[in-house]
Amino acid sequence: MTPGRRGKRPEGRRSTAPARRLPWDQVLDRLSVYYQMGLWRVPYLKAHAEDPFQVLVATVLSQRTRDETTDRVAAKLFEAYPTPEALARAPPARLRRILRPVGFYATKARGIRELSRLLMSRHGGAVPRDMEALLALPMVGRKTANCTLVFGFGIPAIPVDTHVHRLANRLGAVRTRTPEETEEALRKVVPEGLWVPLNPLLVQHGQNVCLPRLPHCERCPLVDLCETGEAFLERGPALPPRTVKLLAR
Ligand code: SF4
């Protein structure tokens, strides 16, 4: 997962209409096809689920890095240093060598070593289960903290990355400029019982159908629930000028 950029609009001009009330149970039910197909494009989270420490560190590694690279590097890292105790004592040069393929590897090598040291000194080697304590750790922002709560502990939370931010706005469920605003807005409108599957299903949809530059509304199961999809249906088969321009590149 890559984090959304602060202050960047998800796309184009924002609607001034009030946000829509969506039947979130139907939205997630229709997207559950991704689970049925066994599609899960964030392997570093799947491989290390149920180990909050590895979920936390893998999510830090994933910042500004492709999922495949994160998965490869995380596997190598945890083979050598599977616990906070081991990682806190890792030789910095070896850590940098292992992390070299990920973005900002030197900063992350320093950060995860310090993070491990603080887990040992503040929390007895365990990952804290609450947002405030997670945010007090180095390299941990709201998305990483939320991922740790959901994927490490199964605690309801809403990690918002660039896909969730874009989709929530295209659906018309929120009118927000930043992932932080989107998280706050989604917490108000999505029933808490649906928070855990929300991120993985929207991320899958954002990677496979509702692509950043060109949403495939013509094959989207949400088309009749979605604000952007409704506009697509009204327009008919004609492609919008922006799409024509993109295809001509
Ligand atoms: S209908 Fe289009 S814009 Fe809406 S979620 Fe589907 S692909 Fe995205």
C-alpha cells in the first residue's frame, strides 16, 4: 500500500452536493468476490497476519514501496530478525543491506530498529493495542497504526491509503481532501461491524477496477450505487473527453 498525498484531491473537481448515504453492507457484499477469488494483493500483510509486530514493521516498509518488494524484503527481514528483541540488536549495516530494495531504506532501517528498541523498553516487547501508544512510535502514522490494529489484532479501525481515499470520494460517500479527513468521515458513516473488511476490499477494488486514472465503471459491481458510476450510466457508452485523451497517449 502506498500512502495518499496530503492535501491532494482524489481527482478532478469535487462535487458540492452533500455526501451520499451508502448501503455499506451491500457495497462490501458485492466486493467480497475478491475474497472468494483468493485475490489479496497485499501479501506482506497476509503472510504476517496475527503477528502484530511483523504487521507493524511490514506496514512501515510498505510506505512508498511496491507490494511485491515489501513482501520480498519483509520475508528476508523476519527470517533474520523475527522479534522486537532481535531487531533492536540488528547490526545497522546488515539491516540497511536487507532493506535496500524498499524506498527510503536507510531511514526505515534506523526507524524500525528504534521502534523495536522502544517496544522493548516501553511495552516489554509487545505491540500496544491502542492508537495513542502506536502513534508515539517512530515511523508510525495513522494509516500504519490502523493497519496494525486491524491486521495485527483484528480490532475495528479504518486504514485509509490512496485507494480508500479515492474510492470513498468517487462513490460520493465522503467529500474530503486528505486521507485523514476521509478516515474521520468514514468512521461516522460506516457501521463499526464493517470496518475490518473495508480496507482490504476497497484496496482490491482500487487496484483491479476503480483504477486511479481510469475507473472501469463498465465492469464495476458498484456502478448503480456509486455517484461516479451513475454519471457513467447516464452518459451511456460514449467515453468522456478525459478518457479519450488518456487512451490516445
Ligand atoms: S462505478 Fe466507477 S467510479 Fe464507481 S466504484 Fe465503480 S469503477 Fe469506481
